[in-house]
Amino acid sequence: MAVGIFDSGLGGLTVLEAAQKRLPDVDFIYLADSAHAPYGVRTADDIYELTCAAVLRLFDAGCDLVILACNTASAAALRRMQEGSIPEGKRVLGVFVPLIEALTERDWGDNSPPREVDVKHVALFATPATVSSRAFQRELAFRAIGVDVEAQACGGVVDAIEDGDFVLAEAMVQRHVDALHCKMPFPQAAILGCTHYPLMHDTFQKALGPKVKIFSQARLVAESLADYLQRHPDKMGTDTKGKFLTTGDPVEVSQRATQFLKRPLTFQSA
Ligand code: DGL
């Protein structure tokens, strides 16, 4: 019983951890494409090719359902994959939908026309590729009107986190929040639109101030996965044990991952 969780690197571990807490009986196969991270500075075509290869690897490992625990892959590749390259019986889901459901307080199945929602000024922090895709704004427009979204491309933050340099990551978060404030002085809510950023949650909150409500994906995605698996129990895969795979150096990646989640994790070569 294994569900695939994919990220370019270690950020998706934030989603994995929440999913494991919510679904303790489900096994997960986590794949980090560490050899090619970060994705956020790559072209959409590049991200699409890398994401397809990673998802195929997870299908080969026995997963019938793969969660793209990566906004950059969800933004640049998911729609294109869903339009043609997913084999019969397999399913790939992204991480935007649960976030937009939470922000707009609507269920995705609610197909009524877009309407006004409580939050009017939203700051979106994401990788350069996610920001330039405008995927978040596009999906939001199907659900809500009158929401002003100011996006801040947070170049460098993922690299610093992947390198374990949290002092640099903090400085960069502060700089990106300052840049956001120049464009939108009083956001009501902030979206951490990259699965690496929950690791910097407190830094974002401090820089944004206590009044700004921060939405981050881990718990929302875990909840939505639980709901999905209840409706599609066949997608849990069969007789497949959980494991951690990386396209990078397994020793180095295991060390970093252990540092992030504060529990021992052992990666093997993908
Ligand atoms: N954690 C990823 C995301 O949610 C990937 C970041 C990257 O590789 O640049 O966007």
C-alpha cells in the first residue's frame, strides 16, 4: 500500500510528514529529484520532462497515485501531464487545489460561479517558475472574484534550504517580504506556495507580522489526500512498502533530511 510523494528536493517532506500523521496506516514512497533541484529556476519544458521522469519512476516502484508535493511541478507540468501522459489506472494530483479550497472556503466540487470571498489582499510567495506560470491566479479565478494577489518570486530560498544554510534562508525570506511590502503594504493573508517554505514559517510570520494569516500546504494536502483515498481506496497500490528515493547522493540527502525532520531518514538511489 504505497502512495508516491514527489518533490524536486526535500521540501515535499513537509507534506509527507503531515500525510504520515493523518494516514498512519498508509505507506509512502518519497522521491526527491535532488540531482536536478531546484526546479524553480528552470524552464517549463524542463520542469515538465523532469516531473514526467520522476512520476514514471514512482509508478514503476508500485504507486498508482502520485502527489506532486511541489508547487513548481504542479504549476508547470501537472495540467500538461493530465492532458496526455498519465497511463490508464494511474493518477497524479497537485498541491494547489487544497490551498485554494482553504483560501476561498469552498470545496473543489462546488462549481457555482466565482464569488467574493473574505480575503481581499493576498501575498503569494513561490519560486520564480511558479510565479511566472500564473497557475495559482488562474485556478483562483475559477473560484473567487475581487482577490488582489501580489506574487513575490523568492529566488534563492530553496537553494539555501537544500544546502542547510538557514541563516541565509532567513535573510532571503526577510528580503523577499520587504520586496512584497513595497508592492502590497498590508496583505491580509500569505500563501507559502512552495513546499520548502513551511520550514521557514516562523521567519515569514515574523517578517509579515502577527495579523497576517499564513496558509501553508502540508496539513491541507494531507487532509485532502485522506478524503481522496477514502473515495478511491484502490489508489493505495498493492503490497508496496514505503521508502525514500533520491536521484542525488543518498548519504548527503539522508543527512539533510534527518536534519529537516529531526528524525532519522535513510534515502536510497532512485
Ligand atoms: N518545493 C518545491 C515547490 O513547492 C520546489 C522548489 C524548487 O525546486 O525550486 O515549488
